[in-house]
Amino acid sequence: MLTDLHMHSTCSDGTFSPTDLVALVVDKDIGCMALTDHDTMAGIVEARTACEIAGILFITGVEISTWVNGGEVRLLGYGFEEGDEDLVLFLDNQRQKRRDRIYEFVDKLAAEGINIREQMEAQYDNQVEGSALGRPHLARALISIGEATDIQDAFERLLRPGTPTFGPRKLPGEEEVIGAVHAAGGIVSLAHPGDHTRHSSVLSLIQSGLDAIETHHPSHDQRLTDYYTQLAGQHGLETTGGSDFHGSRERDHDNLGHFVMSGKLPAALLQ
């Protein structure tokens, strides 16, 4: 069974609703999926309902950023109890930090003569309750007023570290993230480690209770897939994989159905 455990919807920075995302999954003959929106579970009920109608197996998921050894690292939580009060509160706090950062960007852009407050307010007003906004939403606002030609242009000139309008994120530590997901009955996988994650950070996460490594990902060539699969085996960890689908790029649609995996972990999570 093709399994995709890394996908995003309009409840964070994806461009397809959870229902429309499931329709794409059906077209690609994927039989098991997880929705892993950033810092939110807002799309889980809709995605699960669509999966039940389509006959797709569904696993609860979320993607959370953490700070490890001086750098940002992404972690994927799976199989947790979505009604866990502590996890709900933790993610609420994460989204509030996101909102604070968004308006830090807005203020810095305004100081440079670029006003997108109205566009960002409109995006918040149109959100599903509990959704999470991030830099891609800022990029879309910049495009809408003609200050950027596309998302890459917006990031390169205005939204990346080193630009005068960049605002750093306030991120939780690795033990806090892993502990929150574990306490809710879930497991934690390191997302796309081949995408500039330091080896020392990987080892630190393993010591902090990491359960799995995402070995199959569009940023991994076969060499990296083999390397991280071997590393996971050496430390007794599971492996996960997925397309990291957002829908805003043509390659997202090409990757969907290709960067997937099969194995015992999805079955164990479903059980």
C-alpha cells in the first residue's frame, strides 16, 4: 500500500483544502495518508471524514518546528490523541507565536514602505478556525500588491534570514516538542533531515526520545535515503516518508504518489 505521511492543506501553508487534498490522494492510488499541517490539527476532522468516504486509511499528524543546537528543525507527530488538552494548548501557543511573528514582519515591511496589513487581516478572516499562517501567506500578500513576482522572489528579497524585514521565530526546545507528542500517545519523526539538518542535531534528537526518521522525501536522493535508513536501523528507530505536498508548485503534484513508503509503522499507527 502506498503511504504518504507528510502533506499540508489550507489549514497551514498548503493550497488545497483537506477534502480536495484527499481527492488528489485517491487519484494517485495512495491508500494511507497523514495530514501534517504546521502547528495545527484544524484540518484533521475534515480530512478523516473525506478519507472514510474514499476508503483511504487516515493517521493523525502535525508538523512542529523546534530549536536544536542553534538551528531550526522540523518534527512530525503521528498517532496522537487529538483531544489531548496539553497538546491542544501547546499548539495554541505555537500558533499565537506564529501570529506575533507575522505582524512583526508586517511592521518591518511597513517601515520599508510596503503595507500588507490589510491583505494579512483578510487572510486571517478567511481562515478555518485554528489554522496556522506562515511566511508563504506573507509572500502571497506581497504578490497580490505587486511587491513580488512569485513566492521565491518574495522569500529571496524580503522573507529570508539576512533581509532587513526578516523576523526570527521563537521556537520550543526539542524535549518540549517530543514530550508533548509522547504525552498525547503519539510518536515523533524527524522531517527531511537531508535538508540541511546537522548530524549533531540528529543525534541530539535521538537522545531526547526521537522515534523515527523521515527517510523518503523529495529533498533526499537515493544516497540520503539509504544513509538515513541505515542510521535509523542503527539506533532502533522507525522510518517514515512522504511527499511534503503543498500544492503551490508543479513539482508538488509530480512528487505526490512518488515520494511515499510502505512498512510496518503505518500499520502499527493505525492499529
